[in-house]
Amino acid sequence: MSETISDNAVQQRYELDVDGQIVFATYRRDGDVVSIRHVEAPVALRGTGAADRLMQGIVAKARAEGLKLVPLCGYAYAWLRRHAEHADVVA
């Protein structure tokens, strides 16, 4: 199964489709800074690692595009804190 994080710029959110269900992170972009405002997974996907995979994809996109992340959401903040190897993309 190939999972791709998409950037839904119209709704200002990153999305991960997992078997037809969407895990997403809303954001606000200001230049090269992306503030992660909220991360949400459907109830059926909670505890499956789907939000973790979404965050991994967001970090990969940020690194590839030279962006910095500001975790405003409690989940995003905690995730980035637990994964210190991604400190280079945190503003």
C-alpha cells in the first residue's frame, strides 16, 4: 500500500487517504512557515498510526520544500517533540 500525503491548498490542509478515510492536518502558510493548527483522524483510524504517518509525510514535504513547521496543535507539538530527529524543520 502506497501512502501519499496530499496538500489540499483550497481547504488548507494536508491529507492522507487510508482506505477511503481521510486523516488530515489543517494549516496556515505564511511564506516558508507552515503552522499546523489541528490534526485529526477518523475514529476508526485512531490508534492505528495513521496520524503518525501523516506527520511523517508532512515533515518530509517540509524538508523537501525548505519549509519550517510551527506546531500549534497539541498532537503535532507532542509528535515533533518525541521525534527530535526532525528538529531541523521546526521554526
